[in-house]
Amino acid sequence: MSNGYHVKGSVRDLSDPNKVDHVIAHAKKLDCEQRLQLVEGNVLDSECWAQHLAGCDGLFHTATIYATSGDGQLIIDTANKGTDNVLKAAAEVGIKRVIYTSSVAAIGSEPKGKLKDHTCWQTNTSMPYVVAKTESERHAWKLAKQFDLDLRVINPSGVLGGGFSRPTPSTEIIGDALAGKFPMTMKIPMAFVHVKDVAIAHRRAFEVDEASGRFILAPHNNTTVAALHKRTRELYPKSKSPKLALQNWMLPLAVFQDWVGAIFTKKRVLTRQIAKGIMRGDADYDSTPATEVLGIDWIDVDTTIKDTVEAYQ
């Protein structure tokens, strides 16, 4: 909107202030509320999308359930059926250029020691979210070929920064540390990117005619959760960000602790399969195409951390 576009955005329930108010507030902050139109639609409903997309020049498909627990089948169905519904509707009304939000979850973290680029695909299916992102992106490429869509895919790593209406599993890595929920941190492979760079990448993928294929957004790569917590503590010495790191050979202990905790919380975060994947992979991703083709000037590590921390204060 702040770049002069008229934006038609969808929410599942126009009468729910939790889904609408923060979007309108952001448009007001940018002084472009008059260029925002909100419509009601669920990606699992195939009936409404052709009507909503009629007259649009492009489609930005960002809808997914980003969760590490919960109804696994719903997570997968929302990604796969949602992709099918909105991309077919785009083809029906003549939209050609589609910007699709995937994830490095569809790229994968294995094998360790290899730079992961746009040619790589996830092979670990231990989490519904990972399955959802991998299957739905593959389906998007299939539909693009079938309907001759100009598909450009964005594959962000862990998205940090402020401006969120509710925390995500990525921001909670910092938020939970600040709240003292981690007695020890772990050397889990991680790459991350500022949310503003993710937004810019989506816009530039739409604007740059020669852009094509997949764009990994992982400028701060080949690091770990432990390193992120360490830098958070250095920037905020009085925070509760953990000082000690659990060695990876002790992951089975963390898996057992997670299992015990799930008896009471009904929420698993670190399963045995996930732990095995951690040991086999790393977070070494290639963001060169996003830098060179989309022209992203990446926001630095410290600003990314600070903006995330301030969102929790």
C-alpha cells in the first residue's frame, strides 16, 4: 500500500476485530487506508475466490497455519486445499503473476555441510507444518505449469522483527527466552530474516519482470538458536535469555523432558523424529538470488533481534 498499490486483502471473518483491527491500524499508520479493501474468505472454501480476485493484477498467496503443534491434518489441508482453491481461481479470472509464500521448511536442512539452494527439496516429513509447506509448494508449481501461471515463490527462514498481531513459533524463540522459559538453550540449526525484508521480497518478486523460480530469504544463516539467544543476552544483559547451552548429544534428554511436559500441556515441540533431523542437518542456505535479482539490502542481525525484543516489551 505504501508503494502506491491498491490492496485487496482477505480475512476469515470481517466481524472479528482480532482479524481486522490490526490490519486497518497498520494501513492508517502508513496513511493509505483508502487503498485497502478487506474481503471475507476462507482458503478452504473454493466458491468465493474467483469473485474476490476479479479485477486484480496479481495474487499474493500467504495464507497458512504456522504452528508446530495442533491439528496436523488441518495444517496440511489448509496449505494444500487452500493453494488449489486460490491458484485455480487466479487462473480462472486471468491473473498470471502469482507470488507464493513458501518456507525453507520446503527446502530442507539436510545434508549437513551442503549449501541449500533453490534446487533443494525437503525430505524430512516429521512435522505436519513441514509436510504442508513442502506438499503445497510442489502443488503450486504443478498448477503453475497446468494453467501457465507466472509463479514466483518466496522461501523465508525464521521470520523475526516486530509488527506481529500475535507471536509465531519463530518470534517465540526470542519471546520465550525473554520470559525465562528456557533454563538452557539448544544448538538447533537456525537461519532468520527480518519481516520487513520478507515484505520487500514479496513486492519485488511481483515488480521485477525477470524474476522467476524460488527465492530463499535466509541472510543470517548457518547459525543456531543458542547463538541467537547469546546475542540477545549480549544486547539485553538484564534479560532472562539463557546462558547455558545443551549439547546436541544430550538431545534425547530434552526429548524426554518434552514428552513429560506434554502429559500436562498436550503440546509436543521436540519429538524424537525432529531431534534426529536436527542432528542430520544445518541452516546453510543460499540467499544469493534474492540479493541479486530482487535487490534486497538485508536488515542486520542486531536490528532484527532488537525489533523482535521491543515487540514483546
